[in-house]
Amino acid sequence: MTESMTRGTPRHVVAVVGAATAGAEIANILAKRGAQVVVIEQNPRPYGKIEDGLPRWHVKQRRDEYEEINRRLDHPHIEFVPLTRMGAALTYDDLRQRWGLSAIVLAHGAWRDRPLAVEGADRYIDRGLVYQNRLIYWFNHYPEKEYDGPRYDLPAGTMVIGGGLASIDVVKVLQIETALRAMRARGIEEDMLRLEREGLEPVLAAHKLNYGDLGVAPCKLYYRRRVLDMPLSDIAADAPPKRAEAMRAARAKILDKAQRKYLFEFEPLRVPTGLIVESDRLVGLQMSRTEVADGQVRTVPDSASPVRSPLIISSIGSIPEQIPGIPVKGEVYAYINANIGLLDDGPTAVYAAGNVLTGKGNIKDSLESGTFIGIHVAESYLGLNGDDVPLAEGARKVAGQQGERIADAMSSRPRLAPEQVEEVMRRVRERQRAVGYEGNYQAWIKRMTPEDLH
């Protein structure tokens, strides 16, 4: 893929679905290797989970990543097509069979919350049950004047089902929001960023208060395994026993630091096995005890006990959206060749990359590209050591490797004739006009960025 970029030359035309970290990196690589790239994004802005899934207290990291994505997408041979959701405004079969593309790269991430594994639970979404992705989206955007998405009044004493870094994000949101509300009731205005940075007790002490004075029950995080099993820092399969044991012990230290700073409660070895419903609203869960043996979790029979809560938040991970036409195997897509993410080898080759390929959608999976997530990095992410970390650096490195593999695989495929290229670009311009995009990427980003964006 090194042919001239001039008009009238046969070339590959590749659609990259998803414009955030992985999509922008792969689009830039393909464009530099000679392809005309069409980046299709469901949102007006291309920042994905950096904007909508990474809590807004990561101010510098979010801003830096926006700039990195912008640099990669603002390329003369990349066409941006915003406000176009796969499976809705544009179907997968239409893109694959009718557009006449050389290839499609699916890099739209993992946005679907893994369902809470209790029969009938999803009937009570927004009636006592909230999933993590919607909650963090609300938290990131509700201060904006033009925000018109879901709204949540977070009660004290909320229970959270989870155990990873993302679930600690959720309990931080709960503890900070309920503390801010309790302080406002006392006539005290405080800053969310200060509470996140310094912790609850130091900020309250500055107002001659302690947490108990607020009169609010802390939220509680329930995890089905032991503290030492929490996926706060991944351990390589070939790690020496002493190293693995040290990493497990460090997980307990991370949790302890987080609890002391944000004052939430934690209970391990508990799993939801039933619903408590009143007046067509979920008001609690039957929580059973579990045991862990040889790495496997076993639910203890006849151990369920009721745990009531004004709100239940499920934070047990994210998985790829199931788009009609894309074959799936369990929670991930079904691949012809998983090594390069190949889904379809027809006239339009289809690849997957980023979290779509891994089937993982939590920020933890983007922190580092090594064999484990370092303790220092995990603590930095959780705001426990005061350091900033480049949260998308690992994801970008992995996406870059995937992009090069895809580009290499494309090199043996026939290029599109000039008239075929022009027909694809006619469809692109038609869709851009439909959403009001006039072709200037930087002008569009400026227009789509609210003045009070957080």
C-alpha cells in the first residue's frame, strides 16, 4: 500500500468504524500506507470512551488524548463521517455488500454492559438498576447546559456489583456526588475535582466536618471473588510464583488506599442470585456467598440473604455491541483468523481491532500493552498517588500493531479502479451532507464542542 495518492490512480478504500484511540491510529496508518480512509463515527465527536467512559476528573489525560486523536484524523486522505451509527443509520450488510469498499475495520469498541446474571434483572433498568456505561456517561456530561441524556439522582447507600477498576470509578462517583450534595445542604459549595484529588476526609476537615457528620450511608461494592483476585493489576501467566504473590498482595493495598480515600465499603465473596422487587421496582438483591478453589468460583448453596438498596449499579464489564450481520461466538465476534482480526474475506475484507477484537471494554484494558497492568499505573488511574498517566498509550501501541498487520494483509488484495473509488466517495459525501458535515474536520470539531464541555 505505497501507491501514489493522486486522483485517477487505483487504490484501496477502507472504512474504519469507530474514530477513537484505536480507530484513529489505524486510520492514520492506512492513510499513510496509501489508502483512502473513511472514518465512520456514531457520535458527533470522535473521542469514544475517553470522553464518555473515562470519568471527567481525568482532565489532563482526556484533553491530551483528544489532541492525539485530532492529529491522526486531520489527514488529507481521511474522510470523517460523524453521527452515523452502525446498525441504524448504516447497516453492516449495506456497507459490506453495496459500498464496494476494499475493506472494513471495526474499531467501535465495547460499549454494551455485560448483563447482570440474574434472571429478569434487565426488566428493571432505570427502575432500581443502572448499568455502569450509562452512569459514567451521565456523570461526564450532566453539567453541560445542552445535556439531554439520562439523569440520575444518586442515593446514599447504593450497592455496586463489580470488582475491577471501572467499578471503583463507579463508587468514587457515588461517594463524591453524595458528599457534594450533603455539603450543599449545609450551605457548603465544594469542587468535585478537589474531592477526587485530596479525598473526602481532608476536604471535609477543612470545613470542620468528618464523613459521619454528613449523615449519609456509604455505598458498598460487592465482588464475587477474593480481594487478591480483583483485576486491579493483571498478572502474566508465566510470572514467577513470588512475583505473582506480590502482585496479589498489592491488589489488597490498592483497595485499602481507595477505601481510605473515598470511604466506600467492600464485601468480597458475594454474588447476586435473586431479585427483590416491590411496586415494580428493584429494591435489592438476594446475595449468596461464594468460595474460590483452584481459581474457580462456586456459589455456596442455600446461602442467599436479602440486601436492600435504593439503587443497584452493575459494573461487571463491557462487551462489543451485537450488530446485525456480524457473526458472534459468545460475547465476541466470530473470526476466520483471530490473529489479524479477520471476520470476512469476501470482496470487502472485514477486520476487527481494539476492544472489539479483545472483547474487553474497560479502561483497564487500555492502560498498558504489556503482560500485566503495573501497580503504579493502576494507582495513578485511581487517583491514589497523584501522578498522571497517558491512559491510551498502550491501546494506541496495540492498535498501531493491528493497523500494520491489516495494512500488510491488504497489500495483496486488488486495488479499486478510479471509477470505483469515485463511487464510494459519492456515497461518503452523501452521508456527510445528511449529517451537516461540510468536509473541514477542525471546523466540525470546533462547532460540535460545547463551550461548557467538561
